[in-house]
Amino acid sequence: MKNRIIMAVAVSFPLALTALAQQSNSMAGASQTASSQGTSASDRAPIPPSNPQGFWDGDDPNVVNLVTHPFANKKYVQRHVAPIRDRINELDQLTSENSKSIKDVDSRAQQGIQLVSEKSSLADHHAAEASNKAQEAQIAATQVSTRVSTAEQVVANLDQYKGTGQTEIRFRVGQTVLSKAAKDALDEMATPLKDTRSYIIEVRGYAPGHGQAAIASSQKMADSVVRYLVLNHEIPVYRIYAMSMGNATVAGADSTAKHATGGRVEVSLMKNDVVESMQH
């Protein structure tokens, strides 16, 4: 009876030691798994290499250890596989985070490219508008310059009048009324002037006598000619320049000065052909 009790104690003692070893190994594996999950990818230590110590892995070679050997235990396999599985899960998580980061960067890059493209198109549009406005301004400046040059030329040619004809109207002594011959002469000169521009008519009256009496008489004869041209031929008054010369001396054919012997009016027609041709 005592021998059986001793044999039972001897068999149960190794079993208790084996269970205690397995429990400590399980706690060590759990502590290692928790530590591996709490660390980041950059701080995680590499998986320690396996260091086998033979088939018995440090256990005593007996029947109990052979039955309960770690190679035949599921917890042993899990203890060696858990770090690898944690690293694989961590790698998957990092890959997912990197993929999201890449998508985010790509999305922002596409938005930036689209914004730059829109800004570039807007700048091209503004540049085209500025170019068109510059061309329009250049055309307008050219037109203005041409008009100014034309105006300057017209102004320069305003006083370039040339005599194209002269008519002499004779009056009897003491008379200021136009005769039929005088009217016919004025008609012949004024009729072609209808709808004509760039001309002036110079009317100079001469009368015999002395002083203011001669000047007044010559003024009346010149006024008769001006009145006839304005009323009968609608010559604008601003185109007629009348002067009363009185008993002034005139140059004759022999270029010698002589006094007018009778009342007369000299009507001179002067035209500016340069301005008229530019207006046409």
C-alpha cells in the first residue's frame, strides 16, 4: 500500500511541474503578444530567431515529458505563430494607411493641377483681351493721326486762294444802281458757284471825288453788287469781302498810278483748289 502511494506521488510530481512550465510559457507568450500590439511599426523589435535545444527543448527525457512535449501542444504553436501573425496584421494596416495617403495626395495634386489649368486659361483669356484692346487702340491712334495730319494740311492750305476771274462793273456818275449789263456780268460769274465750296469773292468799289464823299459813294456801289449776289444767287455773306476804296489810285496796264475817272466796282473770284480737292 505504501509502495502504491509513493508511485502515485512520483508520477504526479512531474505532471505538476509540466503544467506549471506550460502556464509560465503561456503567460510569457501573452505578455509578448501584448507588447507587440502596443508598439508601433517603427519601434517593433524583429522576431527573435528560434533557438532549439534539441528535441526535448530543455526538458528531462522521460515518458511524461514525451507525452506533454511542447511540439505536441497547441499553445506552443500559437506562441510561435502569434508574433508573425501580429506583424502581418501590422503590415496590412500600414499598407492600408499608405494607400489612403497616396490617394489623398493624388486627389490634392489633381485639384492643384485643375486650379493651375483654370488660372492659366483665365490668364490667356485676359492676355488675348489685352492684345485685342491694344490693337484697337493702335488702329484708333493711327486714324486720329491721319485725321490730324489732314486737318493740319487743310489749315495750312486755307490761305492759298488763287484768282480765277475778275469782273468790272461800271456805274454812271452819281448812280449806284446796277445796269442790265452789270447784272448779266455778275450772273455769268456767280451761276457756276452754286454748290461750290472753298471760294471767296472780293468786291472793291471806286468812285470819283475827294475824301469821305468818294469813300461813301464807292461803298454804296460795292453794297449794290453784294446785295445782288446775296439775293439773286444766294452767295453766303461770309464769302464776300467788300471794301470801299474811294478815289484810290489803281495800277493800269502801263503800271503807272492813275486815279479812277468813273464809278466802278471790281469783283474778283478766288478759289482754293487744294482744299476743294481734299474735301471731294
